[in-house]
Amino acid sequence: MPWWISETWNWFWYYRRGKIKFNVWDFGDTYNAMACNGETTVWNCYGSTPEAAKEMALVKLNLALKEESKERELVNQSDGFAHYHDK
């Protein structure tokens, strides 16, 4: 499936309505979750159950949204990557 179909689907069903999209993966004895609200994404949120992993992802997403953005300066840009330093 092309990436733009997935992005359009996510925008239509999740982000447009202000919802949060969760993905949970089973790693045997633990679960890993990812949460995205369309602008900010957090990953590597572990839990012993799928619900605990989703709750951890929600907490980390709330912390990321509350965090004040720091002023940064561009140091280097190559191969499509940009490197910044905090001022």
C-alpha cells in the first residue's frame, strides 16, 4: 500500500477528529506501544499488558505536548537529515 493512502486514512479517521492513534506490538513477555496525534509521536512505551503499554504511551505523549520547545540552531543538513543544537 502506498504511504499516502495510509496517511490519508489516518488523517481522516484519527487526527481530523482530535483522536490519538495507538499501535501496540507483542514482544512475548512485554508489549510495546506507540501513540500519535498527527503532530507528535512517542514510541518505546513498554508495559506488561497492552493496556499498560497504551497508558504509558498516553502519559509520554502528554509530557511531550506539555514540554516547552527550546530554541535551536541548525548546525548541519545533509542527506535529508538536519542536526540542531539547543541554544
